Amino acid sequence: MSRLQILIAGGGLGGLAMAVMLERLPEHKKVDYLILERSTFLNPIGSAISLHASVIPLLKQLGIWSEIEKASKPMSHFSIKREDGSDLGTVDFAYGQLDYSFYGMVLARPDLHEILLSHVPPEKILTGKRIVSTTQDDFGVSCHCADSTIYHGDILIGADGAYSAVRQSLYKDLRAHGNLPRQDFSPIKLDQVVVVGITSPLNPLEYPMLKEDVCQFRIVLGGRDRAYTMWMVPLTDNRVAWSIGGRSDALNGSSFWSESQEEATTSFGLKAHQNSRFPDWGEAESESIEEICDYMRTKPNPFGYGTYGDLIDRTPKHLISRVMFEEKGFRTWYGGRTVLIGDACHKSVPFGGQGKPLSRMVILNTARRSGLGERYN
Ligand SMILES: Cc1cc2nc3c(=O)[nH]c(=O)nc-3n(C[C@H](O)[C@H](O)[C@H](O)COP(=O)(O)OP(=O)(O)OC[C@H]3O[C@@H](n4cnc5c(N)ncnc54)[C@H](O)[C@@H]3O)c2cc1C
């Protein structure tokens, strides 16, 4: 009997985590699978990413925990200050230890991406395959790519992110048959715009936070003229992940933040997102990244040495990217032979969001949404 053929749309963290799970199936249950990734190469970019404590048993079961643990720091606290350095408070993450026997962990997203990628055989990943639509019937499912190629399988896993083409095809079909709930019609909310980066190794004498074994997130809530949040997250190898964020209303105009704190609660005048222009991480116009960095660079860093400019200048340019953070939980996550995982069905504000829980990370989402959580937890 021929093996089950699985297509995975997207080689982000969700798609790769899924592939590692499939790699671990026992011999008699092995399936064939293929990842179709839009990018022409898998780009390990991003900033810090946190893994909720509840996902650690899954990582252990997949046999990748020791690598991840080596690259991570346990997440202990958020420490929040105003721009002038005065304290606003702390948030304790010890509950992870109490509830799950583990702290959540924090690591560089590029490191997590590399670890997952190293467990997936290269021949299982096809790059330059942008899926434009999908079709399915009783006999199988097909992915139609922008380069006119078509791939067939028995099951399709849509791990193609917030603007998932798989979801759009599936929903079109379900809607045509009156099977899509109303809440899934509404657009994705875009209210966070963030520039993120990871520095080269820094001197712990200048940034004492690097000497700590645990990872305390340092957050500054600031901006008299333009409201912003600045996050600094100490990583392994003396690196610091940082992010500068503000609210977005996907408005037009060239100014990047609204003119006052009050206004910032309703508008954040960054250039129009209008979905396809900045659909993803790292695809922003470099001028807008520079505009935001220039605005922030002279501000003193209340948690360390010098100014924010010192952090920005110690960050390799290719490790700085601008991100739109979307937020929406879709109710429908499967239909026929198609299942959606990760951001394709449950997009929430990750690292850098203003005060949103950090726990909604991909592998957990992936495991839970796809029903694997119960099996792997
Ligand atoms: C480059 C990048 C950097 C990120 N950095 C951070 C970070 O620093 N901190 C943090 O907390 N979160 C970060 N995120 C978000 C975080 O990784 C995701 O929220 C989370 O991992 C969910 O993963 P996912 O696999 O569901 O979606 P994603 O990580 O968005 O991956 C989706 C994948 O699908 C591919 N894809 C999209 N459309 C198509 C298509 N039509 N056909 C084929 N392939 C397609 C994309 O190229 C991408 O590789 C980043 C995401 C990306 C893509």
C-alpha cells in the first residue's frame, strides 16, 4: 500500500515543527511529506521568541529539547520602566514553573529556525513555491503555485502564516457552501508595528543584564510626542534582542507614529499596510525602518549603556526587520482534507506586542490546533 502523501504549505516555524513531528513517526506509520515554501531561501530572521512552558514536553518528545535549551534562557520576569528610568512594575513568570514544572524559554528566532531546519532533510523542502490556490475533492488535494506547478497529496497542512493562501482557498470554498461562520469573514486586525533586531555579542560590563542566567525582559513604555514600547531581551552569547513598537492603524502618510500618547491609542500613522505591501516579516521598506531607528537613536537606554542608537548600531543590518503584528483567531481550522496550523488560523501578537501574552507561540498553537497537543503533551 502506498504511503500517505502530506503537503505542508510554508517552511516557517509551524511548517518545520510539523515536519519534525512527521520525521519522528515510527517506521510502520511513516508518511511522505513535502514542504512548499514561497521564499527562494529559508531566511532565519526575526528577534527573540518565547516558548511557553507547556510546550517543552513536546520538544523533549521530538528529541530537540537539549539543543533548544542550550540556545535559550529561562524567562523569569518582565521589568517595566518609563522613559525617564522610573519603575512601572514587574511581571513574574514563576507560574510557568509552578503550573508546568518548567519556566518558559526565550531564544533568538533565527536559532530556533536553524534547529528545526537541521532536523528536516533538505530534499523535503521546495523553495520558490508560492501557493496561489488550492483545490480538494474526495480523492485528494492540490496546491497550485505561482510558477504554474501543481502538487498533489492526500492531506494539506496550511502553515503559510497570517495571510495564508491555503486558508483563503479553503474559506472561499466553505463560504460558497454556507459553511463558514460569520466571524471568519471579518478582516485581520493590524494594530502593532515593530522594528526588531538582534545585536552582535555585546560587552556585559556595558549591559549588565547579559550576566544573568535568566532572561528578564526589559520594557520601556515611553514617548511624550509619539507613544512607543522598547523591549530589550538578553539572549545567549551576549546578544540582545530588541524591538521598538507602536500602534498601527494601517493609516496612510509618511509619519510613523501618531502625534500624542492619546492619539496613539487610536492611530499609529505608519504607511498603509493594505495587506499585500507589507505582508510579512522583513519585507518592509528600508526607509521606514531607518525613520523609526533615527527617531529612537538618541534616547537614553534606561536599562544599560548609552542610547538606543548604541544597540541599533551594534546590530547587523540584515538582522533588522520591520513587522506588522496582526491579531485574529479564526474559528475554522480545517475542512475536507485541509488543516490550518499556527498563524494561518491563530494569529496573535508575538514578542514586541504591547502587553499581550507571550505564550501563544507557534509550536504550542500548532500542537493544540491540530489536535496533536493531547498526543504530545
Ligand atoms: C521571517 C519571520 C520572522 C519572525 N520573527 C519573529 C520574532 O522574532 N519573534 C516572534 O515572536 N515571532 C516572530 N515571527 C512570527 C512567528 O515566527 C510566528 O508568529 C509563529 O512562528 C507562527 O509560525 P507559522 O509557521 O505559523 O507562520 P510564519 O512563521 O509566518 O511562517 C509562514 C511561512 O509560510 C510561507 N508562506 C507564506 N505564504 C505562502 C504561500 N502562499 N505559499 C508558500 N509559502 C508561503 C512564509 O514565507 C513563511 O516561511 C516571525 C515570522 C517570520 C515569517
